[in-house]
Amino acid sequence: MDDVSIIAEDQFDFQKSLVTKTSTGMKSMLPPCATVTFVLTNDTWIRTIDFGTQGCALPNGNILKGKIIISFSKNFTTPTRTISYTLEGFTTMAN
């Protein structure tokens, strides 16, 4: 579950850098085999990361399959943040 928490934080920080333009050139930690889609609904960003059914290797060698759906507020100026995520058909194989 450490990978999921790290990915959720990474996606929050990545979206924040895109919206606030605070970090030019920031890259996500996700490998190219992961497909990311995102939508803004009302005040919430929803990012879906699809690792596919065959699996996708992270830089640490762990292989992930399925989807992680992450949601968080579009207000990046608040001193606290809540990042929620759900898993769909998600499995991991540690290296």
C-alpha cells in the first residue's frame, strides 16, 4: 500500500504544479505504461491511473495492475489537504 499512497501524493503534487504553475517541468513518478485521465467536477479533481490488465512496472520494480482513482480539492491554497482514493481491480506484485 506504500506504492498507492506515494502515487496519490505524487498525483496531487503533479496536478498542483500544473494548476498553480509553481514548478515548471515537474514530472510524475508514473511509468509511461500507466494511462492517466483527469476531470474537474465542481470543486474536486478526479484522476484515474490505469495500469492495465497486463501490469505496469514502477521505477522500484513493483508491478501494478488495475486502476487507482484519486480525488482531491481543487483549492490548493488550504493549509490542510485530503486525498481520497479507491481501487478497481487493483493488484500489486512486489519486486
